[in-house]
Amino acid sequence: MTWGNTTIQHDKTRVRSAGADGDGISQSALERVFTLAKAKIPSVENSWYHRQGAPVFTVRGKYQARAWTQWTQGFEFGMALLAFDATGDQSLLAKALADIRRFMPAHVSHQGVHDHGFNNISTYGHWRRLMLEGKVPHNAAELDMLELALKTSGAVQAMRWTAVPSDPAGALLRRDSGYIYSFNGPHSLFSDTIRSVRSLVLSWQLGHSLQSENDVVVNLLARALQHGLTTARFNVYYGRGRDAYDTEPGRVAHESIFNINDGRYRCPSSQQGYSPFTTWTRGLAWILLGFAEELEFLATLDNSTWRIIGPLVLPGRTAASARSEVTAAFLGAAQATAEWYMSHSFADGMVYWDSGAPNLPRPVVYAGATVDPWTAPEPIDSSAAAIAGQGFLRLANYLKKTQPAAARRYMTMAHRIARTLFSEPYLSTAKNHQGLILHSVYHRPNGWDYIPPGRIIPCGESSLWGDYHALELALLLYRSHTGEKYVTFFD
């Protein structure tokens, strides 16, 4: 096919079903998104001074840094790889590869964050995938470098481990499970990390492990699945048991707090949401997407693999029992959050930044309604929608054979979100605005989001994670149109 003056050769021998109905959003609408991205990505890169850190969010249409953690740098360079994938623009590719070589090695060995899946799979992972697809020339030495980076990243991420009991009721003293703890410290389990834990999975897939104290070998896949089980158990609410008081099954707590002395769960918390007892929608979106893509990976594992990892993930279980329990927990979390999102989003698929934000009307009427992101009583968070949109698409892909009716509902939701994000007032068409998707929210409790003059809420600004995940969603839909291979993190 031809894109502008660039001819892109698709390798049809690698095509398989995308699991997506490309008719939900037109190819021309998606091409418009990538055309805008081709202009906006260089605008950021050509004006950015990297010693100030990574770009994070816009103020008055210009990207700014935030000295917290550099968790968005992988999105910065990953966006160029995604845009290259769709358009074949060699200048985007060349700049991205040069920047990855220069800036990303520090992220591979970073022990202080839970962001490896964000930073390193968005860069080294996409670069490797493009090489394996033949879109980037094959270079054995470069491929070795990419895989070494991904192996190391997963092992380093796995070192941030807090051990907790897998059965707090029956075996409290047996701390045989756990979680990857957040940058807040060993007591803190973030919902965000379920998408970052794929770094462990990919490292394991490449044949790597973590060598721990006294040469103890830690199976990275088992550790990733234990993290997922802990997250599904404590960060997602199901309206039963511990959560019987909760009237919103599928609700998510941004953070769970544990007593690190004995591994006991203590309470929910929230860093970026309104409260521990309301749902920060971006945190829920991370849960939906993270579990959906882990389910896609689990579906590739054979019985012999489960015979090895099953007893490591759930001691005392058979391989079949472990497989069933892990899959059920992951699917339960993904579907609970998907259903919550569908009942707490407007007719265009958009959501408020937090379901319990103080200025929302009570009750909020979502069904059949829309809200103007410029004048809403609380900010809309388009970045939550971008992340959730991909989650819905992947969950639909996973369920298309076993739950076809649910899969159709989820794919419809993915397309609904995409149509909204990729048109005004969410698509940023102004040449002097560096963001791609407008109306994103970063950290409302800290007051980090810009409120334009004459407005009462943050609006009209972009975030790098929102732009990046919108492009990931656009690429999945675009490749469905062009008949290319469905993209996963484990390609």
C-alpha cells in the first residue's frame, strides 16, 4: 500500500486473524491519527532538552517534565516506533533507535521503580518485534542487544518483591506468594503494575531467570503470575466476601497496603484517585488492559509448562488446578473491571477521572448521555479511555471463541472509544499543540494538571501515556484493516 510518498510492503506470510472488526472505525480515520502523530512526535523531540527528564504532560499545549520518576520516557520513543509501524516513515525510526540507544539503558537496570513494562517493552520490545516482522532490517548483534535488555529488565523488575501468604486464612505464616512493589516502597501494591509485569513474562519467554541470594533461581513467569493473583485478590472488588459492603463490583483501588513484617493485607489506598473507596479510572484501565494481555499470553502455554510453573505459582496445587485458578482469577478481574467501565462511561465511551470525585452530580447519569470535556463538573480522563480501549479489544480477542456474545460487546466498546478519541474534541488537530489526544488528567490530588483561564477544571491538555496508548490502540485497529499480524507484547 502507499502512504503519502512512502510505499509500505506488508509481509502477508505473517498475517493471522486480528480478532478485531476493522469496520468499527474507518481506515481513513486511523490514517489521520498517524498523520497527526508524524508531525507532533518531531515537534516534541526537536524542542526537548533531555537533561530535564522525560516529557510527561502538556501545559498550554507544550510538553513539560515532572521530576518524579521517568516512567514516560519509553512512551516518548515508543510512539515514534508505533507511528513508523503504520506509516513507514524512516525519519521517525532513525530518531527513535538513536534515542533508545542513548537514553534507555539506564531504565534496563533501574531498581527503584515498577515501570519496566512501560519503559522497556515500549522501546526494546517494539524494536525487536519490528525486526522479527521484517520491518526493520535484521541485525543479529542488535537482536542480541535487544533481547539482553529485555531479559535483564524483567529480572531487575522482579527484584522488587514483597512476599505475602497465598492463603492468609489457612496458612498465614507461609509467605509463598507476593507482589512487585511500587516506588512507594515494599508495603505498596499498585494497580498500574499489572501492565508492567509483562516485563517478567517476556524475560521468561526469552529463557531468562532471576538469580537471587545463595544462587536461588526465581522463575520469572511464576513470579509474574503470583503478582497477578495478588493484584486480582486485593486491588479489585467483586461485591462478595471482603467486598460485600461495596455496591460497585469491578471497582478498583489504586493501591493496596500490606504489613511487610508479616505480609498481612491492611487496607486500600490511593495516590492519584480521589479516595481509596472510589475508583480512579486510569487505575481500573491498567487492570483491564494488563489482565487482558496476560490472558492472551496464558492461552499460549501448554500443559508441560504448567506442570513446571503450576506448583511454583500455587504450592500444593496440581498443574491443571493451578492453570484453572490463575486463568479464572485473571479473567474474573478483567471482566469485572470491563463491566464496571461500561456502566460508568458515557455514550461516547469517556469516563470521569474518578468515579467519586467531589463535584460529580449524585447520581451520575451515564446511559445515553455525553459530557463536554471543557465544561464538565469534573475532568474527563481520555488517557483512561485510551488504555481501556485496548483492554476491551484484547479481552474481546481472548473471548471470541468461548464467550462470543461478551466478545462482541467488548469489541463494540473498543470501537466506540476509538471513534471518540480519534475525532474532535479529543483528537488534537492544532499544529501548535504538541499533544495528540486532549483532555487527559495526570495527578489531580497533587494539583499538577493545568486549568486554562476561564475554566474550572483541567482540560485541553495531553499526557505522554495517553498519546502512546492511543497510538497502540490505533495501530491494532489499523493493522486489522491492512490484514497484518495482531500485535502482542510476546511476539
